[in-house]
Amino acid sequence: MNGYLTFYGVSIKYLIEKYGTPFRLMYLPRVGDQIKKARNLFNRAMKKTGYKGAYHYCYCTKCSHFHHVVSAALKYNVNLETSSSFDIDLIEKLYKEGEIDKKRTIIHNGYKSPEYISKILSLQKSGFVNSIIILDSKEELNRILEQLGDSKIKVGIRIAIEEEPQSSYYTSRLGLPYNDVIDFYLNKIKNNPRLDFKMLHFFVDSGIKETLYYWGEFQKVLKLYVDLKKESDTLNSFNLGGGFPIRNHLGYEYDYEYMITEIVRNIHEACNNAGISEPDIYTEFGKYTVGESGASIFKVLEQKQQNDNELWYLVDNSLMNTIPDAWSMHEKFILLPVNKWYNEYVRVNIGGISCDNSDYYNSEYFEQQILLPKYSNGENEPLYIGFFHTGAYQDSISGYGGIKHCLIPAPKHVIVDRDATGKFYDYVYRNEQTVDDMLNILGYLGKSLAEMIRQDKVHIITCTGANLEEDIFNLVAHSHYKRVPGYRNLSDEQESDLLANNYNRVTDTCIPEEEAMRRIEEHLMKVWEEANREGERLFPHEYFYSILNSGELREYYEIDPSDSWVLAAAEKNIPLLVPGWEDSTCGNFFASHCIRGLYDTSIIRSGIEYMIFLAEWYQENSADGIGFFQIGGGIAGDFPICVVPMLHQDLQLTNIPIWSYFCQISESITSFGSYSGAVPNEKITWGKLGPDTPRFIIESDATIVAPLMFAYILGW
């Protein structure tokens, strides 16, 4: 389009201008297109051949576990295949969110560790009636039976196929040897009342292809199905593991309709000739489902002429990190220029920016160079290139969100989808990794307050309204924040420009009003409106907990949610005190809506009620001692520490212990009238601490000291 490449009609030029490069792109409607295509072809072949069984499409979650991908597939009522213990947690999460019901067929492949088995059996006991465990070895059945008890489960058997001639080994390590299957069924499964044998599973690693090798293995396993069916009344499903290939070059040709028709016809004829009923056909399509949805877009940073014949184009990330299959197993992807289509073309090598000699793209096994547009360094627009159909496996194999080779950050992750009217929309699923993301994983920085909360090292928190909301603002709008390193030297005009562009500055960080503040306001208004209608009264933080725990903000997350301390607190439902909440952006929002007459002010419980709550909580939880750890000064520290003298002096209670210790990190200096800079022993005179109370003050930057202390407490 006008000399620029599009991806399923989406302008890549528009995405580059909006998000910059590099970025990972996922076009979700392609998922549904692939599912509909396979389902239609199978149903058509069954109708054509008079096939009596049904067709079932399964999505292999291992190809891409992302919620947006799995959800896109589930819109088309697919079944799911799992591979490990954590996959069961994913299934349970989908059920809790209403995306699947307990009638959904779930096929369990992979090595069955004790934990994996336990979770599968728990899933079945909870009511998932179509959960089928595919046995990968004889020992696996023993491990299952040890945990099973008196329950009855559905099982299948995976066949270990003979590998292709060029393979490093003869027989797959996965599944039972062909010659052992019938004896294993007769001796271990058939007469066991706890086992309901349902499925024969057949998997060819290279996929479903028109080769003598594939058809040879297919016919061998089909014969085994016929023989097994004669011994088993319950066997009714034939699983064609190993998916269809996807387009990985422009000259790609594959006759899906022919292959599907031949598969169906062969099963139909074999069953009719043997006088047995035709099985339901299952396919486990992962790469086929999601592979053609993905792309990775780069900018050429530099061209290097290393000798007379070798010209290198260096792109703005590591190819080893972003498309690891190309490096590790010479997988091919479609490589195309995004712009400069009408330039002269030149033979080049494509290299990444890591220091590794292997960080380049092999277009062919023995011919590395490819043709791309020639350009001069003086041109205004750089050359952009894209690797297409990279949607399967690349994120998980590269360790999404983790440490990358040479600490080169993972690129921004952009999602494109269609709304109900068919109109494109796009958003950032995950921003480019930051240096803090990397250093946190490597142990150079603390994991933040969130990890302390998750590990039950924190039991109650007092914070300001700004502390509360700014953590959530960052969670949903991180990529829109603006950093101003020289903020001390900004002129009045520059400050005014920030305001005019809807940025509110806090030292060197500018918070975007629309993407952060107004976005959260919109969701808070819904829960405020409901409370106003129902006459409900909640604390300020409880409304924030409500919108976080509902999951409605998840689509906006731009940082790792495990780094949000408010989200961790909401998930743990630990008490949170926010005195003076009205002195915050969201507090101002609420006040303005009350002035307009939208809400009654009483739906927000007051600071006095926070103090009453704290007094009750302290009495219930202080028997073994409660420490007081203060970061900074102000109302967040002043408010809660007063609960002890209030209980002693104002309520005249004598059995209340004082704070077990006091520790404050502060940069405030001691001065007349300054509470934040007061030395801890001053608190003895107020009855907040005692003469024997351990007390410490650390005069330093809390953003440095607090993570170090948290790391020590967590044992890092």
C-alpha cells in the first residue's frame, strides 16, 4: 500500500510511527481464520466420504500461553491440550473467568510428574468430565493409580513413532513402543474398573505432510487402532497429534483439502473393512493455529560492507532473542521489507546487535544472503524489515519477560484485533523491558514491596492516596509516562507545556492524565455508582481492590503485574489504611462527582473509620508484637503510630502492647516543629514507643535502602 507493506490489511507503517521499533506483533483474527478453515475442511471431507464420527479441534497451549491468544481460540469453541502442571492452573483460571465450562475436552499430554497428576485428578474431581490423560509410559500409569483412589478416569495411549531417517535416533522417546501397546492395554487397562480407555494418540514431530514417511507411520498406527478397537468397547477417539505446516516462504504450497480428505478417507475405509465403528477424530493444532498471527518488526540501524561480497544489515535487536527457532533449529520465516519496495535490491546478510557470532538469520541452510532493498545512509527514512508468521513458540522459547542474551531487552509487544464492527484496534500488551526488569531478575535490585506482601512479610499498610493510585497508574500506563531527568532546570514555559499536553509532573516523572488518571477514574465510577445505588459504604482502598480483583484492568497492564504492590495487596486482601485519601487525584475525582450530585459522600468511609478499624485490628493482632516500619514521613506514618497511645490514654486500656520496634527510612532533618525528622526517642514522650523499644532511623534515599532491606528479609 503506497510502497509500504501491510499485514492482513494492517498498516505496518502506522504501527511503526505509533510504537517505534522493534516490536512484536500479534494479529489475533488470524487465529479464528485458521480454526474455521481446518474445521470446515474436516467436516466437508466427512460429509463427502460418509464418515460417521465427529471432528474435534484442540489448541495446544504450549505454542502460545498468552491469555489474548487462548481467548481468541476459545471464541471458536476449541478444546485444549495441556503439557505440564502449570497448564492445569491456566485451565482453572479460564474456568473461573467464565471462558470455558466443565464439559470442555481437555487432553493431558507431557510427562506426568506427581504434581501434574495431582492437579489433573483434582481437575477431574471438580467436575471436568471430559479430561483425558494420555499415557506416555507404562510407569506413568502406576504413578496415576497411586494417587487415584476409587475414582474413575478417562485415559488414552500415545504411540512412540519411528523417527525420520535423518533423525538422531530411531524411535521417539515419547509414548509407548508400537509392539507393547496391545499387551499393555490388555494387562493393565482393560479389566481395571477405574480406567476408561478412550483415545489412541499418534504424533509425528514433523507434522502432517504428504510424504512416504508420514503415510507409512499413519497406516501403521491406524492398523493398531483397528486391532485395539476389536479389544475395547470404550475406545472411540483417534488423535492426530502433530499439526499442519504453515506458510514460511512466499512460494509455499500445501494442499490442506487433499491431505484432510485422504486422512478421513483412509480411516473410514480401514474401519469399514474391519467392521468397526469410525472414531471421533481429534487434532492438536498449535503452530497451525497461532503461527501465522505473529510478526517481528525491526529497523535497520547500520549497513556494514565487510568485504567485496558481504554486506551486513544490522537490526535493532537480537535475532537470537526474538526469533530463537531461526538460530537454534534453522526454522524459516517469511522475511520482507516494510518500505523502500521500489528501490534497487541487493544481496545482504541480516545480523542482530548482540556480540554473539551466531546472531544472524539463515535464509537457507547453505546460502545465508538474501535480497533486500538497497538504500543510502543519507535517506530520511530508515529501512524497516519484518519476519512474519512467528506467532508460535518464539516467546516461550526465548523466555518471555526473562533474561535475554547480552541483556538486550525484549521488544514491545503489540496486539492488533478487530472490534464487534470489524474495525481494527491496537494496543501495547507489554512494553519493552527496562533495565530494572532485568536487574530485578538478576538480584541486583529488590523485587519491591509486592514480593514482601506475597510472602506474608507485611500484614497491614498505611499509605497516602497518592501512593495508592500512582502504583495503579503505572500498572496501566507505564509506556505513556515521560521522564524529565533535568526537572530542576525546567522553565515556567516548559512546565506549562507539560500541563498543556496532559502531563502532571512528580519530580522527574510525568504522569499521563488520559491514559492513567482518567482511565482509572472511568472504572472507579462504575463501582462508585453501584455502591451509591445499593447504599453500600466502603473504604477508598476497597474500591481499588474491587476493580483490580475483577480483572477488568488486565487488558491495560503495561508492566509485569507481579511488580504492582497494590495488586499484590488486593490479591492477598491485606488491610490498607489511606488516611486523607481526599487529598489525591482520585479523591478529587470523587469530590467533583459529589458536587455534581452523582454520588452521596457517605459511600466512602472516612478517616475516623479507618482509625477505628486500625484500633480493632491492633487489639486482635498485637499479642505477639507488631513492628512499625516507616518509609518517609507524613500522614502515612503519623496516622497509624498514634493508635497505641489512643488505646492506652484515651480508651484507658491496659493490656495493649506498644509497638515492638520502630524503623524509619527518611531524608528529613531534625528541626523545630518537624515531626518527620524527629528522632525516635521523642516518641517515648507520646506513649508510642517505650524506653526498651528497639528503634532505628536510616537517613538515606528510601528507593535505595528499602529494596536492599527487603532483599535481605526475603533471603536473596
